[in-house]
Amino acid sequence: PSDNGGGGGRSGALAPEPVAAEEVQKIDVNPPKGTRDFPPEEMRLRNWLFRNFREVSGLFGFEEVDFPVLESEALFVRKAGEEIRDQLYCFEDRGNRRVALRPELTPSLARLVIQKGKSLSLPVKWFAVGQCWRYERMTRGRRREHYQWNMDIIGVPEVTAEAELISSIVTFFKRIGITASDVGFKVSSRKVLQEVLSRNSIREELFGKVCIIIDKIEKIPLDDIKKELKSVGVSTEAVEQLLQVLSIKSLTELEEIVGDAGESVAELKQLFSLADKFGYSEWIQFDASIVRGLAYYTGIVFEGFDREGKLRAICGGGRYDRLLSTFGGDDIPACGFGFGDAVVVELLKEKGLLPELSLQVDNIVCALDHDLQGAAATVASILRDKGQSVDLVLENKPLKWVFKRAARINADRLILVGSSEWQRGMVGVKILSTGEQREIKLDELE
Ligand SMILES: OCc1cccc(Br)n1
């Protein structure tokens, strides 16, 4: 129903002819299962969140990119047993092509980098904010879509890239009022696992699968983890060593167990040293159990968590040095992260940090009688040409209705177009916060 301050329905218009019964096709007004509408209030919060994503990305000198929501299924058909693959929202289109709604943004980014090839000067620093999809049996009633903020650095092999990415997320958290007391980052490196596997002469191509199994360590019983590892060919000895390294609690202990021959310890030490220089040491901690659930990570991995332990991971990312070459591109190092739009809102609610965002306009303009509607339109255009927002009253409404609407839309000023004033080239202006009212010449309106 329209915003009717007085009686319900349409005042003054003739009631329309009833639609013949057979024409009505009553629809479900709710969005499809697992998806969300964004009515104005929710959209204001989303725009506020995305504005912060974009402004932080800009602070770090990243350029915005985007890709189709619909991608070739081939981009996501990794055979490492990932949940993201099991829940792929894929189908055959009318051209018999296998396509999918993207479940993440990184493969699309990799595809575009390869497509652009030599025309890109490295390093590439790109960010995107895009809707991602999964098709999960609604048994768990979880969402099927969310928006993800991604930042990726392509072409930098050093951990300065990971340190920069974590710094960007810390910057974002601080902007929205989240502190190191609310949130931290667990940081590890898959190179630790890789060193254990290679010592036990386990084939390189098993690496992704092993990581995906280990990522489930807090979701399924330990015995099932061991069974799954053995089922993909990991020896009992190697399983025990893997589980041992996952329980390491410090870099010192890690160095004792894996030695400093491999890169993993050195890289992690450098990351923590850079964190100190960036000024976010209090935000990060080493945690060997962090593996992340995407098969293509090859080095440092990290995830943002709420220190009260009430929420799922807020964000996550890491190094993926092999992804571009597996897509047929050059062997270019890369790292990035994904940051969903849902958990962070739950966190803000928990912390009482949701911003006050309401509709606000500079002016509401109203003709005091019907034949001045054109004059009101002229006033609205003059103000809008000056960059002032105007809610123009589009029908002949009683003043009581106008004041009620002015309050609801938080208008600063009420501009009244009355015949006697208009004859003298004037309009009435009322400052709604103070009640102060005066006449202003049209050409002095600002
Ligand atoms: O983070 C996994 C994921 C991917 C796509 C859509 C949704 Br909701 N969640």
C-alpha cells in the first residue's frame, strides 16, 4: 500500500475493475529458498558494509574487478573432495553447456588474469565484491548465496603479500569498530603438511585431498579422519605425524619438530615479523590446525575468528601458487582472501556495533494546490541541479500527510509552493529541526 498518512488504499482514484479470476496467478512473494531480499533497511546496511570493503581496498591500492555469476562448471570441478564442489550450483544450459553459479571468486579471477596474459604488469592487485552460490540440501536451512569481498595479489612470491592482505582485513575491522579483543587471525602454512608428506614419500598430487580431509578435523570424529587419510593412501606412520604437527602450538615447537630446512618456518617467522611492523601483532597467532577447506592453497593460510567462539570463521585466505598453472596459465604465484557478508553482520550484532543508517533527504517539496504541481516540479529540479536531494510530493495531499512523510524520511527542509508566494517568485521554506519558517526567492534557493 502507498505511504498513506490518512485513510487506507488510494484516496481519490476510482477503484480499478476487479481482475477476472482466471487471470490471477498468485505467486509466492518470498525469495527462493536460501536466498535473501534486500529491502531498504537491509540494503543500507549492505551498502555500508560494501562501501567499507571498497574504501579499504582503495586504501591498499587495489583495483576493482568483476566476473559473471555464471561460469563454466569446468572452473570448479576440482577432485579433492571439497564441500564447495559437492554443493556446486551447476546445471546444463539450453546450449547443453555445463555451467555453474560461482561458489567463490578466485577461479574467475585466475581465469581473467590468464586471459589478460602479458598485457598485465605484475603484481596485479585486484578486489571484487560478488554474490556466490552453493546448492545445499535445505535440510540444514542454510543460505544458498552470500556476497564475498575478495582481495588478491598476483605475482608476488614473498609473504609480504600475505602480510599486506591481513593488514587490509585488520584495517577493515578497525573501521567498523571491531578490535583485536573481538577478533583474531589463526595463521599457519600448508608447507608444514607438505614437508611431512614428502618425508613420508607421499605423492604430491595427494596434497590437496589430504588438506581437505584434515580441514574436517573439528567437524568429524578423529577416527574418520584417520580412515579417510588411509583411504587416499597415507600410511599410518604419516597419519600420526600429520596429526602431531597439527597440534603444535608455537613456531618454536614447530621449528623443533620440522626443523628449519623447509620454507614453512622461515615464512611464518617473516610473516609475524611483518605483522609487528604493520602494527597488527595482537591480531594474529600461529595455529598449526588451520588448513582451510580449499584444495588449491599451497602455503600460508589464515582465517579470521571471533574470540568468543560463537560464530563460524569470519573470513579466510592464503597462498595459491599453483592455481594459474593448473588452468593452463603461466606459473605465477598468487594469494588472496574471501570475506563473506553474513558472519560479520552477526558479529556486529553481537558487539552492538550495527550502524544507525536511516533514509535521509535534504528537502521535501510540496505544491499547496493541484495546479502548482508543475511549479513544485520546477523547484525540485532547481534543487536537484544544485546537488540537493528532494522528495517531491507527487499527489495532492493534506499538509498533515506531508509532515508525517517528512518525519518518516528525515527531511531537513519542507519547501512549500503556494500560489501567492509563487506569484511573487517566492517559496516557503521550513527548517524541520527548528520549526523556523521563511520565504525565499526561487533564484536564491540553495
Ligand atoms: O562459504 C561457502 C559458501 C559458498 C557459496 C555460498 C555460500 Br552461502 N557459502
